Amino acid sequence: MSLNNILKVIRKNKSFLISTHVNPDPDALASELALALFLKFLHKEVRIVNEEAVPRRFKFLPKVHLIGLYNAHDRRNYDVVIILDCGDLDRIGQVKKLINPRKMIINIDHHVTNDRFGHLNWVKPGGSSTAELLFDLLKQFKCPLTKDMATLLYLGVMTDTGSFCYETTSSHTHAVVSELLKYKIPITELYRKLYESVPLNDFRLFSKVVGHFETFFGRKVACIELSKKIFSKFSQDFDLRDKIFKYLRTIKGLEVVVILTEYKPSLTRVNLRSQGSVDVAKIAHRLNGGGHSRASGCILEENLSGARRKILLVLKKYFKS
């Protein structure tokens, strides 16, 4: 019913604002762009506005120039706001200030911790990605795909499924990808741009940083702290946290990886990844964060050491020594 109502709202209205969470991943960015192209096909007025600029490593996304940056002086009005891949409205950051509370908000997401903040909510926690949900929406609308749209949706699905190896990868996910591949997507080139284009200096620095992790609870939890100084040494072409997760998760017996990133002296970003036995979405939710059972995060008003103490205290209940 929500999907049908969303389609009715899209048909009825003329202007749309699209946004997603801060620190957007490829699924969020690709979904924004694919939806914008769909709305433009329907001759709608559409703008994408995010709090932050697109990281340089994602500049190869088709039509990436359509993504605009938040401007506090922007006073344009919109008939409808569509928020993608976002568990709660606060996660869009300052873009929230642009939203007229009297306007319709559509919430499309696949996070299990989504709080249904929209007037219309199409939330499917079992979905592999927001891109997969958008494919279903476009199919329901009988919208003809272009190569750019298919490429964007493929990128969203591929990245949020860990190249089709996470548990949320379903038979429907593969059916969607099968349809998208009919558009002759350059999958090898896309994979190389995402995962095999590491600058040499970043690689050398990464090899020094990644070894500075600590283990807890019988070596079932690995935790690494990234100061602002260390983080700033890496280029925008390198996704440091993603590479750390991929590296540490290969350790035998490890169940949870925790990355603590300093934003300010008293503000720390916490990223959590689970190998399956621990639902890190519940942990993040307890700390006003959210995400998936395998991948979640939150922001703590603590310095790095304070944030580490707080997150380990929450994790302690899952690991009895």
C-alpha cells in the first residue's frame, strides 16, 4: 500500500527535494541519482541536496554533478521531500533545515532501525539495498531504464551486498541484477574503480595504521582508533574505514570490529561491523545510532578514549569471559 501511495504522490506533484544520510555510501549516492533521473524522465523538477560534497573516489558515478551541496540561504520550496537510505530524519544533517514541516516526506529505506519518520514510509529491512527497492519502484511505475540508471542501481546493490556475499543477498537481488545487466553495464571497470584503484601513498600509510588495533573479550572484538590527524593524511580516493573492516574481518574467530574516528576533541564517530552472532544495530540503537544487524554506527559526544570505554561497556554483555 505504501508503494502505491508513493507512486500516486509522485504522479500528482511537480517539484521534489532528494537527500540522504551524512557520510553517504555508494548505495545512498547511486540511489539519489537514479531516483533523480527517474523524476526527470517524468518531467518533474528535482534537486539533490546533501550536507557534504561527494567524496572524490565516487566522482565517477554517472550524472554525479546533479548532487548539490547544502546552502543555508537556499529558500526554494518543494512539493515533496524524498529521503533515501536513512534510518531517521536527523541523519540527513543540516539539510533538515531546508524541509518545510508542512510538506510531504517520503521515506525509502532498508535499515532495520528505521523509525518511520515519513508521512509515507516504504521500509523493507530485508532488502539488500535502497537501490533494490528503487528498482522495484521503477518497475511498478513501468519506467524504462537507461544505461546510466541501470549502472547506478547496480552499483548500489553491489556495494551494499558486499559484492553479493552478505546475508541480505536474496534470489530477488540476483533477479534484479540480472535485469540490470541487460544494459551492458561495465562491471569490471566499475569494480576496479571502487576497489582496485588505491593510491600508492595511501596503501603505504594504511599498512602502518591497520596494525594498531586492540582485541578484547577473548579476541572476539577488534577496536581501532583513528585520530583526526591520522585520518586527514589519507586522500579522498581512499576509503580508510572500509579497507580496515575488510582487512580485520578476515581474522579467525573475530566477531565484531569497532572503528572509532575522531571528529572533534569531544566528538567521535563509531562504526561497527559484525560477523553475524552479534546484532550491532541493537548496540548502535542503544547509543542513538542505527543501521543493519551486520553494519551500524553512531556518534558519541566523547573523546576517543571515552568513546572506546562506552562502546566496550555495551559490548561486554555479549561476551562473557
